Amino acid sequence: MSVADHVKSVTKHLGRQADDLRRGDLAHLIKMAPVLTRAMDTLSRAPVESGDEEHLLNLRQTAEHNTQLIAAALRGIKAARAVLEQASPASFTGYDALGRSSEIGATRPRVERRS
């Protein structure tokens, strides 16, 4: 197999990785990571011939694009985590038939008196 064939295989896997990143399909990303790693290992052992430089340059650009997608996904995850950490428990104040208010939904720590 030529370097061009190996590059085509790795590029195909990188394309799938990019699609998974765009969809947020983390389970498939994890599942396919070993497949991409094997393809990259096979490519790294292939003898480079004249004319392969263009194929390798295109592969590098594709990999750099995926790096940007991964960085964006990580920023999104960190931002979502920060929002969730600041969010208060889901609750609201409601009123019963006698007009007494009580908080509904969230549990409040309170001391219960018993006789």
C-alpha cells in the first residue's frame, strides 16, 4: 500500500472524527479512537516517496482542523460545566389554598422539631 492509500484511510477516519465532534457523539469518538490510532501507526511505518508530500500536507491540515474542533468542544464542555455549577436547584415558591407560601422542588436543610 502506498502512502497515498494510507493517507486516504487516515483522512477518512479524521472525517468521521470531525463528524462525531460536530454531533457531540462522544461514545463513537471513544469507540473509534483505537481505529484511528492503528491507521496512523500504519501510515507512520509506510515508506515516503517523492510526490507524497502533498498528500501528507493535506492530511496535516485535516488533523489541525480536528484539533480546532476538539479545542472548541472542550471549551463548550467547560462552559456548560461552569453554568451547571452556578445554577441553583430547580425550585419555585408556591401557595396553598390558605395563601401560605412554600418552596416547591428544592430541599432545604432545616431542623425538624419533634416532641
